[in-house]
Amino acid sequence: MSNATESPELLSIGEAAREVGRSAHTLRYYESIGLVPDVRRNRSGHRTYSEAQVSWLRFLDRLRGTGMPIARMRAYARLAA
């Protein structure tokens, strides 16, 4: 049973990659070019992703599915932020 004071569940990079059907390498790349902001790290230094970030990654996947180039995705991400 969870209570309201618990933090939301965070996913590891592998879990997030499986959720969105991309590789961990792609998620690291997206972070490095600014497509996925505020990726946190746990005490061990491993990346963790919130459900909001996973939803954003799903959205980015839909943008890629339209044929949108990464440069335009970056511009969109800047505007969205």
C-alpha cells in the first residue's frame, strides 16, 4: 500500500528503454542533445526516469514516426520547455 508521501516510482534506463521500445543508447543520446531534460541519477549514479519522462519519450517516438528530423524535435522540445 502506498501513501501520498512516497515519491513516484522511477524506472531504470533499461526499464524506460523497454517501455518505449528504444535502446538505452538512444535514451542517453536523447538526453545528451537536450531532448529529455532533467534526467536524475540514483545514489549509484544510474539514470532514472519518471513516468512523465517516459510519456515524453513515447511522444518523441511518435514525432520520429512522422519523419520529423531530430533537429526539429530539438526545436520543438525547446519550445515545449
